[in-house]
Amino acid sequence: MPLLEVTDLRTSFHTRNGVTRAVDGVSFAVEKGETLGIVGESGSGKSVTCYSLMGLIPQPPGRIEGGRALFDGLDLLRCPPAEARAIRGKRIAMIFQDPMTSLNPYLRVSQQLVEPLLIHGLCDAPEARRRALAMLEAVGLNDAPRRLDQYPHEFSGGMRQRVMIAMALITRPELLIADEPTTALDVTVQAQILELIKKLQREFGMAVIFITHDLGVVSGLCDRVQVMYAGRIVERAGTDALFRAPRHPYTRALQRSIPALQPKGAELFTIPGLPPDLSQPVAGCAFAPRCASAADRCRREPPVLAPAGPAHEHACLRVQAGEIP
Amino acid sequence: MAAPLLQLNDVKTHYPVESGFLLRRQTGVVKAVDGVSLALAAGEVLGLVGESGCGKSTLARTILRLAPTTAGTVVLAGRNLTAAGAAELQAARRDLQMVFQDPYASLNPRMTVHATLAEPLRVHGVCPPAEVPARVAELMQLVGLAPRFMRKYPHEFSGGQRQRIAIARALALRPKLVIADEPVSALDVSIQAQILNLLSELVRKMGLTMIFIAHDLSVVKHISDRVAVMYLGKIVELGPAADVIERPRHPYTRALVSAIPVPDPGKERARQRIVLPGDPPSPLHPPAGCAFHPRCPFAQEKCRAAVPALAPAGPGHEVACVRLGEI
């Protein structure tokens, strides 16, 4: 049984300008100890998917319209709030993009670190402080005993992200959701944080869902990757297969538009147009208006994510029908 | 080489740090830019890379005289900008334009595209008022926007389109030099490629000279002829783009290059990554000698002793490392 199994998750936002279907029928599973990458551009629904699981969608305007998210047999979307709270922050933890806005500037780091332990009643206060200190050392903070009672503003960006990671992992969660944790950091610091996440994952044996827009970050970190576009999964495969032989036209276009993979000076491949407005109903494939291979059928029939080889799935009608390679 | 379009001679921008409430006194100095010399030929694209706080944006602002110059000179097309008076500076700014990182913040939300693009034309009296709408339409076409959107406001455009407007505004006066400060880092990958293509095309078509500031080395390698790497206010490596990024010589550039994740799982697993310890040091208390030595895997006693100067390391390639020949 997978650790987390999400089935047909649908999350919408009801605003004055209509209903935006941010996540529109997403299903996936995460096994114990594996790393799943979720890749997509802004507005593709990758963050909303995970926020829905963590109960972080503001309701209203947000609404979880349907679906199930089974974690160890318990449906996170529908169980009593007390039961969900017992899991969130203890067995599932999350880290965010901007460590400055997600730490409380008024509280000492020590207070924020021990909070999950005390709230979940895992140990008493002196023991919590000992564990907080050990955790800060585990995430590679020098001079941890002195740092423990400092405030967030006394840390640099990379150090704050380490504190965030320490806070998330202090309860030894089975699943860590990382929402673009390195996007706000410099590349040399990003390299440090990625190495740290890998190391801690090995030590604790936890599963990781890694949300990012950077295909480069995914390639070194994830076992499997799923690509999202306009609130749906368009392709899912093992990392090697996805990079070596992407099947969906969107994944291919995304890969071709990265400067790192192009010969210098050559004109970069671009995807024409813009992602669709999700408050308008999309008939057929959401990528069709920007797709070079789109046929009439693509604008009418909604595509379905279907297997295409071992552990490889994609949602392109024409590739599935064998009309394009 | 003909006389360079832009010449920087030992440019320094230092900010005093004061403390105390009633009796304010200077207690330190932040050397944001500390002795940068560069020459840029007409038509050349120079990529400027470095981590946040290395002084790359301050250098750009110093060239434009948006930041004060503490020492050194900036010479653009024979005109010394550091000594220029207000009127001369105003005239020089026709030749010198900037594109900023965040197109959400750099466009006035209360001005239509037409108003935004017409303003520089009017201020500098480029053309008779009757011709302004035609010039605005021409500019919009140049950056790939339909002129019928002329009366729209910035909020009606996407991020990529806004960046196009910002580029059109920078090009309105047909400048000789454009400084683009992280122009694509706020954009999605597929939109980044569109803007990068547009910039390369404009450089080719209009013979623009450009300083392209970014932290993403793959983007810089794609668009630049030469690359300068900055660390704590100084240039540590300067050379042809492909040389610097594919065969970096300075230990800092090596670490920077190796830190970038490669979107290719096979290569990504195989390669040796240099993970630098710690953060860049505070420019308020820079380390003695080579500013990089506390994080450098090759540092020796002599690295702490003297500040290394840029020295030739190949054709057109300069590196500031005292251990250059040894590592």
C-alpha cells in the first residue's frame, strides 16, 4: 500500500470573476521513502495540490470539490479535523519557498522548533529543547547552542531555510512536502540545501514530494516526476525516462526551451501564447491552443492520463493514438 | 580593438555605515563595488554574474549614476559620466537605458502603454508630438506586441508581455547601451525563452551593446559574448562566455558552475558537485586578502595575505586568483 494515495483531487477558487479550477482531477501515489517531483509553471496547480492535502487552502474562496487523499488509510480531505491535525505537522511536514515569511519573526528559533513536539505531545519541554538542538546540528548549523535562542532576522537566507527544515523534520515525519524550497536562494546555497535534503531523507527514510519549476533540480533529486499543466497531470514517469524520452508535447516543449540544453547562440525554442485562463471551461486538451501538433480532436475530446510503457503515463490523445511519435 | 563604447576605470561605490542616534558617526563602510575595471566594445553583450550581494546591481546603478561613485571613472562614448553635470547627464541618459527585473514593479500601473512609451520620447524631444503615436506603435511592434493594445494598462498584460513593454521603453531613445538587470528571473521557463530570443534579436538587429545581469549561468552563457563573475564587489573572472562557463578557472566560478543543477539525470548523477561551505561574507567585514578564501577549497596561507589582481589566463581570459597556475 502506498504511503499517500490521492485520487481525483479537485480544488477550485470561487471568486467574483467566476470559478477557477486550480486542480482539476489529479491522482497520484507516493511510496514510502521515494522522492516524487511535481513540475509545472506558475498557475499549473502544483502548489494548490499540496496545499489541499495539508489543509492550507483558505476556504472560502477555495473549496475542495472532490477526491480522496488516503494517508495510512485515513482520508485527509474528509476525516474529522482533530484526526487530520494529528497527522499534519507530525507525520506529514511541509517546507515553503520563502523562509523569511514562513518563520515567525517575533519568536526565538527555539520556541518555533519545539512547538511541533509539544503540540503533538511527543515529549516534555526540556527533552524538546534537547531534540531542537540536535536537529539544528543535523541540518548543519554551526554554533547551534548559541543560535538556538536567536531570532529569525539574525540568520541568512540559507540558514533560515535550514531552520525551516529542522522544524519540519523534528517530529521525524514519514512524508515531507517541499514547495520550491530553494527558489529564493542563490545557486551555491541551493546546492547546499539540496544535498541536505538528500542526506536527511536517507537518514530518516522519509518520502519527499518536491515541487519545483526547475527541471534541473528535479533531475538530480527525484525518483519519479509528474508534469502538471492547467491543473492536470500531463505526464508522469521515472526521472530518467522523462528526460530521455518525454512523450507529451508540453514536456518536450518545456525541455527544449531550457537554455542549458541548447547550443550557444541558437534561437531558443519557445512555446507560443500563454497558459489558459482556468476560470473558463476548457474543452478538450488545455495545451491544444499552444501545441504544434494539435488536431481538431484535441480541442474537443478531453485527454486521459494513460499508461505508455513501464511506469510511464501521459495524457496526449495523438501520441496515444500513435499519430505522432 | 576600436575605442570601447564603455570604459570603467577602477570604479568604487562605497556606502558609509553610521550608528548612534544623536551623535551619528561613521562606524564602517560597505564596499559594494570595489575597484572594477572593464571595457565594452560596441555591439558586445557582457554577462555579469554573481550571488546576491556581490555588487552586480550596484555596479549597474553606478554606471547609470543612480548610485554615487566613490572613486574611478565611467566613460561612455568618450564622455566621462562621473564628472558630468546635470544637463550633460540628462543628455547622456539617452544613450544609456535599463531594463529591471520585476516588470510588475517597474511599470507605472496608472500609465497606459502609450503613456509609458511616449514619455521618454517627449522628455528628450525625439520627435514632433504628432509623430509620437506612430513611434509608439513602431516600438510595440519591435518587441512583438500588437499596437492595438496601446491604450491598455500594465495589469492587463502577463508578466512576459510587461517585460516586453519595459524593453520597448528602454529602446525608445535608441540607446547605445542597455543594462538588463535580471530581466528573465521573474518569468516562467517558457516565457524566459521568448524574452531571451527577443533580446538576442534586438542586439543583432539594432547593434545594441548590452550588460546582462543574471544569476542563472545557463541563461548568461546563451546570450553573452563575454562573462564577468563578481564576488564581494570585485570581478574575479572575466573572459569569453563559453570559456568561463565550460572551463572556469577561478575556484569560485568552478563552484558556481558546479552548483547549477543540470536538467539531465545521467549527467547530474555522474558529475562531481563542489558544495561551498557557508554563505558569502558580509561586505561590511570582508575577509583579509582574497575575499573568497574562507570558502575556498584551495585556500592557502598566501591567499590571506594579499588581494589578488586580475591576471591573464588565456586569450581574453583574466582570473584573480594567486594560485591560478597551481590548481
